[in-house]
Amino acid sequence: MKDLLKAATFSADGPVKVDLATTAGSNVVLVCLESGQAIPPHPEPYAVVFVVLQGEGAITSGTAEYPVTPMHLVAVGKDEDRGIRCTQRMVLLGIRDDV
């Protein structure tokens, strides 16, 4: 068992990814960003679902950008652009699908 918010780690140098669990078909991570930090939109060869646990900002999925707050979920398909822009310190759960 893990307390997800206690596992969050932040850095003034940029976003931090915290690995939580890996299975045969998925990888679960925390993505932690300070206010003003961003991960520019970029494609990846896997699908991912982001769940906002804390904070505010926007998540890019494909060609759309969605404003998000806690408990919002955004799914991004394989090979689609994904990005995160933080306006208030954020913690996101990222569930990567390699199946």
C-alpha cells in the first residue's frame, strides 16, 4: 500500500516521475510538477491515462487541451501527443498501457 500524495516528489529543476508499480501490461507512475512547470506535447508509442490527484493545469491529448483539477481523468491514445502544463502544484497518476 502507498499513500500517493506522500509519495509525491517535487524539484525546482523540472517535473519528477515517481515509479509506483510495473506489471506485464502496464506501468503506474506519479507525475509531479511545481507551478509553472510543463511537459511539452510529444507523441509516445503507448496509451496512457492521467488522473489528477492534486493541483490545477491543462493536459494535452492529441490535438485538444483540457483544463484539469483534482479527480479529472484524461486518456491519450498510442502515438498521440500528450503534454502537461501546471498552473498550481500538481500530482497526477499516470497509468501507461503497453498491451
